Amino acid sequence: MAAALSRRQFGIIDNWLCHIKDVYRIHAKEIDAIADMEKKADRLVELNVKEQVFNLCTTSIVQNAWKERDDLAVHGMVINIATGELIDTGNTFTNNSDLGEVFAYK
């Protein structure tokens, strides 16, 4: 996450980091308000997990699973490697109704 927050190039990994930089771009105001770099990176991790949960739910695989069954839930969590703490990001999807009309496939 620190690499994604920097303005340096790291090589081939930059192609992967660009997606995290997009999450930063969307939430820059919130992230920039955090002074401590470690806390800033931690928050970016949480926001990235939330964004990736959303992205996973928009895939045809998950969308089609929801058409066939009602017991699928996608939920975002982060584990703090240093402390072992499990952090609930507070986003759970059990169908496509909260994804926005453009992603609510029929």
C-alpha cells in the first residue's frame, strides 16, 4: 500500500498498483486527511477490500450464482498481520440489488 501511495515506479508491479491507485483517487480526500503514513496505508487496505468485494460481485460468475441460489454472500474483511486482528469492512452483498442499476443483471 505504501508503494501505491508513492509517486515512484517499481517496475512490472506498477500494472497491479494502478488499481490500488484508482481506489486512492476515489477516496483521496479521506486518505489525505490521515497524517500517519501507516494509518493511511491501513485505511487504503480497507477501502481496497471494499472496492474489490464490489468488483467481485459484479462478475458474471457471482451474478449467475445469485440467479440460481439465494445462499451466497460476499463479505469483506481485513486481517492485521501485526496484531492478528480481523477487521470487518462492513460490506456484505447477498444479491445484486445494492450494486447499482447498471450491475443488476436479470
